[in-house]
Amino acid sequence: SCSRAKDVTMPAKLPVNFFSTRSPVIDLFRGQLDYADQLRQDSEIVLYFFYAPWCGQSIAAREEIEHVASRLSDQVLFVAVNCWWNQGKCRKQKHFFYFPVIHLYHRSFGPIEYKGPMSAVYIEKFVRRVMTPLLYISSRSKLLDFLSNYEPGVVGFFEFNASPQPPGYLTFFTSALHSLKKDYLGTIRFGVITDKRVAEEISLEHPGTVYLHRHANTSLIYPKDIMNFTAENICKWALENREMLIRWLRPHGGKSLLLNNELKKGPALLIFIPYNPLAEIHPLLDEITKVALEYHKCNKSQAAEPDLQHLGDSDSPASDSSVTDAHVKFSEPFSIAKYPCCNTVVLPQWHSISRTHNVCELCINQTLGVKPNKVHVPHCNFLEIEAALDSFYLQEHTFFQVISNTIECSNFLSFYSPFSYYTACCRTVNRHFLSFISSEKTIFQTPKVAFSSHGKKDNTQFSIPHIEDRNCFIPDLNISSTNVSGLSCRTNKTLNLYLLDSNLFWIYAERLGASRSSHLKEFAAIVDLKEEVHYVLDQNQSLVGPTLENFIKNFSVLYSPLKRHLVDDPSVHFHEEHVVTEVTTNTFHQTVFLSAKNVLLLYYAQWCGFCASLNHIFIQLARLLPPDSFTVARIDVTRNDLPWEFMTDRLPTILFFPHQRKEQSVKFPEDFSVNLPNLLKFILHHSSLSSSEPCTKECLHKESVLQQGHISHLEREIQKLRSEISALHQAHDQLGAQLSEARREEQRLQQQKHTLEKQHKTLQLHSEQLQATYDQKNQELLEMAEKLQELADASENLLKENALLRILVAARGGKLQSKDEIKEPLQSEQTLSEDNDVSLSTATATLEEKRIENIDTIETEHSSGNRTE
């Protein structure tokens, strides 16, 4: 019975060392995961490098891991595990979707997966953060340095009076490790204060207090009475309430939605700078951080440099304070802890042609009054904001004026709480002023500030203006040309700031318009995904703070003076002349709009197969049309940006721009097939449209000259075509003759082939016969050899027997002769001769018996002799 053959597979080769034997990395190339766990128990910090020997990324990261291990091997244990060999425990227990994978363990905590760039400096920076997740803050200067960093900072105050650790310290320490586990970028810094005097600088009085520092918003204290004091809760609280003024983007190189998700949030300022994570100082990064802090500084009291804040003084002013106290409070910088929430409202125009608006700043204020408890950490409440907006719109008529040079502030009683009221400060402003363009002559140079009360407050002297920075509404605080302080809160075109390491992601900068020949890899661009535009900072300008401020401010104004950047095709060489002109972003206006010719433009793409099939049609069309009056061009839409009015979502698309009427571009009908006759009819039809003015004699003459030129040009082309046709006929005849000769040669070769096949069959048959004869003769020779061997063996035996017979005959003859000599010599001879004649057979048998007896006797004697000897 037939059975299906089993698949034959070659067993995998035994793995070999992936790292050098002299490397500080322990290479478990057979996937001994159990042994790796044993090693981890004896070390405080362990780095696991899971790899596959065939993986290109693993091979590339091997050198980076060795470099880090050479620097930290005395403090960190580096273990590499082959997680691909099918017989290893790592392959059986771990199921990774990619390689390499880096896991770190801090004592029994882990694993902490590293997902950053596979670069030695970044890996070492992350390992050092795992080694020391908490920074020790021992003085006021170190505290200021810690809080001045652009990354969010979480500070814990613990007095080490107890042994071994104070209560809650290990929980805070573990929360720092949890933050590294959840956010591999390490954007939150954790610090610990052990000195009570240093803790008092930020109003931390009780040990075990956790403080989250924020630059533009109110700093927070961990609410122990609301949330349990656990490592997971502390980490979650810090991640949810952290302040991201500027964020690092580190694409991993594979498919991801990282950039798409960030750009969908709104306009983004992408800044590319060369960054070394291990460097102690970063001057360029510090300057960019200052710009980011100024940009998000919505409160006037916020300084350009981050300063220490005091959370203890968080009460609101009393409602029954004196006039003097009110003026003092009004003149003091407003604290964001006192007035946590504000909202900007723009009222509708009073007339469709009006150029004025009513702009109001709406804030939520909390009175002292009778309160349940002290509010340490005020924060915005969506319900309060909604109630404030409702109250404001109910009182809208009180601020509705045509034009006013005064600022009116009013207070509204809260709908929900008797301890809160809402403040609204409004005035009419010019639309030109809303664009943040400074002007020396405005109606706001001499303002008259007057307050009116509605609702709860009757005395206007106690009305407190809004918390927001008032320099966009109060004229004496003019906005300079480079001031971006609080601009993110004063415009609807708010920018999200992102940083990218140009040493790793310069290819993104090149795609955005950066110069490839630039030696200094510094670049900035604004990308607005919603408007489908992006702007590029001139690379001739140095990337410093004032340059970034101007760039941000020019984008933020209502009518931005920035010029939209269009991506050009770098592969086009303009020095070459072609029949069909290749148009790029830089040459679009020059070739299409500023040209004195009729232009036929083809939109195509490299991936469009039908577009490529039209190339020969456009080449023929360009040769037919007179070059002094017509230009046939094309543009690759995938490698070039176009003005929005000339964008298309269908390929191929053909547009015709008539001479002197470029704004009246005509699209080639989609229901017509794209061929040479249709294109000629389309061009001639739209290029001969009569103008609104009557044609004069000169016009008719020019038209006739133009038509004559067209006719002569067409006649020349027809003559060329006729000559080409005659040449093609001659080539056709020559090709026919060659084909007939080839057919005859083919027939001759076929006959030779048949003859050779017959001869081959005959020779094959003769070969089979010879082979059969050979086999037969060979068999006969083998049989003959066997018979000869048998004869040789018989002859040898006969020779031996003959020799024995001779010996026996000689012995017997001697005995008989002696007997005959004694008795009857004559008679014995006669009897012996007769006996030999009569009974020869009997004698032969007797001799045979005697021979056997003698042989036995000889053997016996021989054995006896041997025994005797």
C-alpha cells in the first residue's frame, strides 16, 4: 500500500556565542533563562538583552550594549539571552513580537522595559535613571536647580530619624520606578528632601508629603486624605497632573501613529537639535525651555526663570477688606493659587461691517466667608466654568456697547456655591488689535478704567480684575515685537512644542525642508495638519531664543506674514532641456503663470501606471506644437507641494492654461479618452477663444501668421512622418526577407534533427546489444574461473596423494623383498607379478587402506613426538 512520505527537515544548528568571550556581557546563547534568574538574585541592578542571532537590529545594538557595559559593568550586571533557539527556555517561556528587547531589574522590582533609541548614550542614561531613581536634594540651590528643569518634578519630604527608613519612603522610591516603567522617556524627575529647612522653602512642613512642581499652573500636593498612599497611586497622580510644556518625540523607526497622533492635537512647533543625554549642560535646550516657559506663562506674576513657590498662602482675599487693602491687593501680582480658573470670551460683533469686538476675561473667585475647610490646592472645575459662562451670557447686555475706551468688571454670584463668585472684565477692542500686531496709534493709548457692579458686589472698589495676564487688554502694557509671554493663552493658534534629536531623526527634518548640506543640524518648523501647511525657520538664522520667539509670534498673528513652505523635488536637474518640461514647486509660478505661452500641465505620480502610459502621447504632442507658443509640462504631485487652488485628488489630471488668461485654466474632460487627436482638439479649442475686444486687422494678420506657422509646422511634421513611413516599409521588406531565410534554415535544421534522432536510436539499440553480450561473456568467464579453480584444487590433492602412495609402495616393497630373500626369492617374485596382474583393484584398495592407516600412524607418531619433546 502507498503511504504519504513524511516531511524531512534539517535540525537547527547549535547556537554559538553572540557576544565576544572577552565582553563584559554574560552571553547565554542557549537561552538559559533559569540561570539568568539565578544571576539576578545576586545583583542589585540587572540588564537583560533578549536577542535573536539573525536579527539585524540585534546585531546593530550589540555594539551599543557592549559600550554601555564597558562603562557600567562594575555597578550593573549585563546578561544577554538568546530567545530564538527552539530548545532554550527563553523561547519556550517568552513570546516577543520584536527583537531586541531590553529589560531592567532594580532588586526585586521589574521588569522595566526600555523602548527608546538603541543608542549607547540613551541606554546608559536610562540605566542610570534606574540605578538612582531619586535625586537627593540637600540644599536650597539644588532644590532650585531641580525645580528649574523643564521636566516635571516630584519632591518627597522624609526625615530619616527612624530606622531603617522613615514611613512612606520605600513607597515613594517604588513610585519613581513605576514612572520609569510606564514612561520610558523618563519625563518625570523624582527628588527627596531630608532637611526640614530645605523643605520649608516650598512650604512642606509634614514628613511624608509629596509635592508636584509645575511652572505655568499651580503646584500640587498629593492628597493623602482622598487617595491611598501607594506607589501606583503616586505615579498615576503625577502622570495625570504633570505639566508638559515641551515634549520629546522619539519615533522608533517602525510603523506607528506617534507623529500623527501628536500633529492631530493642533499646530506643532518641531525643533531639531543635536542632543547628548549624558552631557551635564545643554545651553541650547535651556534657551528653548525659557522660550517655552514664556510662551505658556499666562500669569503675569510668573517669572521668566522658574522660582520657588509657596503653597501655604493660598487663601483668597476677604470680601469685607478695607479700601486700602483692596488697592494693595489690586497692585500686587496676582497669584494663580488664588484665582485658579479663567476663560476668554469674544462677544459677537454689533454689526456685520463692524471692526470691533467685546472681549471679556471670565474668572472663578472664591470668597473667604464661611467655608467648610481651607482650600490648599484649588483647581478648575468644569461645572463652575459652565455656570460662570451661563451667568455671563445672562448679563451680556450690560457689556454690549458700540465702542468704549473703558474696562468694565462685574461680579456674578455662583449658582452652586455661596462661597464663590465670578468676575468678568470686558472692553471693546479693535480686530486689528486682536492679531497681536503692535500699533503706535490706537484707541487704547489713554484708557479710562471704570468698574460696574452687578449681582453680589455693590462696591466697585472691591472688584478684583481677572487673573490672566492683562497686557493684551490694558494699553500701558504694550506687546513688543519679540514678546511671547503668555501668548499660548491669548490666541486660538496655540502651538504644541516638540523636540527631536537631530542626530537620530534628521531624515524627518529633511522631509520638512531642511538642507542636506547643513553641517549644523539645527532646524525648526511649524506643521499645521488641519490647514495642510507648514512653515520653516530660515536656516541662515541661528536657532536661539529671540529667533524662535519671532517665529512663534509671526505664526500667532491673525494674518501671518510667514510664507508657506512647499516641498520640492530634489531629483530634477534644471540644466537639462527636455521636450516635456518637468515642473517643480519652485518653478511652478515661473513656468505656468509667468510664462507667455499656452501651458498644458499633466499631474502624475511615480506609482501611477496609467500616467506612465501617457508619456509617449505627451512627447508626440510636444513635438507637434510650436515651442514658441506652447509648453507641455508635467509635475509629480507626490514629491512636490502645490498651491491649494491647484490641488487634485485624481490622477492623471490634465489642465490647460491659455495665454494671457492663466486664471481661466481648463480641465481636460474625464469622460474623453486621452489620446493625441483629443488633446489637439482640446488645446486648439481653448487656445482660440475670442476675447471680448473686436479683432483688428493687426490681430487678424497675427492670427493668419500664427495659423500659417501652424500649417507649415504641421506640413514639416507630415513630411517627417512620410519619410519615417517609407523607412519603415523598407525595414519591413528587409525583415520579411530575413524571416523567409530564417524559416528555410529552420526547416533544414528540423531535417538534421530527425536524422540525428534516428542515428541516436540505432546507436542506443546497438549499445544495448553490446551490453547484453558483455554481461553474458562476463558470466561465462566467471563460471570458467570457478571450474579452473576446482581443477587446480583437485590436481593439488592428487599430487599429495601420489607422493603418499610412492612412500607406501616403497615401504611395502622393502618389506616384501626382505621376506623373499629369506624364504623363496624366486617364487615370491613370480607370485608378486601374478598378483599384480590378476587383482590390481584389490591391491589398490589394500594400498588405500594402508595409506589411511599409515597416515593415522604418522599423525600418532607426530603427536607422540610432540609430547615427548
